[in-house]
Amino acid sequence: MDKKLNNSQEYPAVNRQYKDRLFRLVFSKKEDLLSLYNAINGTDYTNPDDLEITTLENALYLSMKNDLGFLVSVVLNLYEHQSTFNPNMPTRALLYFARMYEDHIAKHNINIYSSAPKKLPFPQHIVFYNGTKNEPDRQLLKLSDLFETPPAGMEPCLQCTSLMLNINYGHNNELLEKCRRLKEYAIFVDTVRRNLDSGLPLPQAASLSVDECIQNDILADILTSQKAEVIHVILETFDLEKYEKAVKREGFDEGYDKGLNAERKNGIRQLISALREMQADHPISDEEITQKLMSKYSLTLEETENFLKQYDK
């Protein structure tokens, strides 16, 4: 029998090697991922074995491992989930695809030094957004928009595009109707937010949301078999959002595009403090803290380690 969560009880024990966020967990089965691919591309693949997983497992790249990488026929896909808007997704995609193509070339022993052209899988990058900021159903992010303005007459030799889809419940309804798993995920996240908006503390809101969705056959298979892990993911995700919003309200990450000025340093210090405070109640790994700082403030690993040494006291 599952333990009830309240403020005085500890959360259920979970395997701390469990690193996947909820979106990746929801689409961990090939048949569900293939259904999502079909819904986006208007295809009708039915054999899960037509899908080959290419996710960069246990690889940290640009502060995060990618969410879902897979190959279907001649299409190399990178699917990522974002709860905050990130205009730098094309840059991340460029680096991820470089790694995935490197793996593909090595696996298939492709001679890229040959005088004959060697075909590569067609790349597709989809970003699934479900943050609280009001974003359009679809928008295209381009790597070229992130380049410095060149001298007159120069054209970039690189381009990478990311299609961002708003998957909050009530957005992209046609897509959600085509993929039941995606619709259930949207309903589940909406249920958590609704229970939080009602004033419930986060642990109770998380547990109640899981129970409600199980009762309504929403992601029931995952929520029943991995309830503790799912609740833990919710606690980490929503606590982190809360701390980031608090830091932003206090103005500590103002001007982070202006270099390592005093305000930016203060923001980094406050975020480190907030993450450590969160870690005391809902443990997250030191690796995850490092990744979050690198991603949030566009820091190198060396810069992040220096800030942790300076402020982590």
C-alpha cells in the first residue's frame, strides 16, 4: 500500500540513479514514441522495431543530456522537453546532432573522406514546451538568429532549426488528439498545476494529482507502477521552478547578458543557495545542480565549479 504524503512524513524512498524527467519516462516505450512521431509527421508506422534509439545516454553535453534521440527510416530525431522558454535550443541541437552523427558515422563505418557523396539521416529537432509563459502553439527557432551581425555580403555556413510546440493542455489540440500519450501527459501536468493553484502544499498536490489521474485512467500504467519516482520528479521540478521565480522576482538575475557583473554574480550566489536549500528537503544530485547553473547562466564547467567553491558554504 502506498504511503500517504504529508508535511511530517518523509517521501517514499526512490532509486537515486533515476535521472529521467517525466516527459522522457512517459515516452520511454518505443510504441509510445512511435505514436508521437506519427502524430507530428502524419505517418502511420506500426512496428516499434522501425524505431532505433540514439539518445546520448549518460553523456553531458552543453550542461544536459538530450531527452530523446531516435532514428525512423531516414529521419534522425531529437525530441526535447522544456518547461521554460529557451531561445538557444538551435545551438543545443547543433551540438547534439554533431554527436549523434558522429555515432552514426562510426556505427555504420561511413567514410566521409571518400570522393563519393555519403548520405546522412535527415535531421528533425522538436521542442515540447509546457511552461507557464504564454507561447504560441508553434514557433520556429533558428540558429542563424543567434549569430552576431556579419559584415555586409557574408552568409552563414551553418543553419539549424528547432520547432517548438506548446503542449500545455488547450494548445495544439489536433496534435494531442492524434497522440493519446501526449494528451495524457498534458492533462497530468495541468492537474498538478490546478491542485497547486488551489493552495495545497506541493507534496499533497503531487500525491493528489497522481491519485486523480490514476482514477481517471490518465498515465495510469506509469503512475501506478512508479508512483514514488513520479512524485519525486514533481517535487524536484516544481520546487526548482518556485526557487527560480523567487530569485527572478528579487532581481538577482538581471543583466546576465552583460557579463559577470555584480548583479549576475549575486544571482548565481542566490541560485546556489536556493538549490542547496531545496537539496536538504528533496535531494537532487550535485551533478544536477552543476548542470542547472551551467544552463541558467551559460557558464562553462570550470566557471561553475569556481562559483560553487566561492559561494557554496
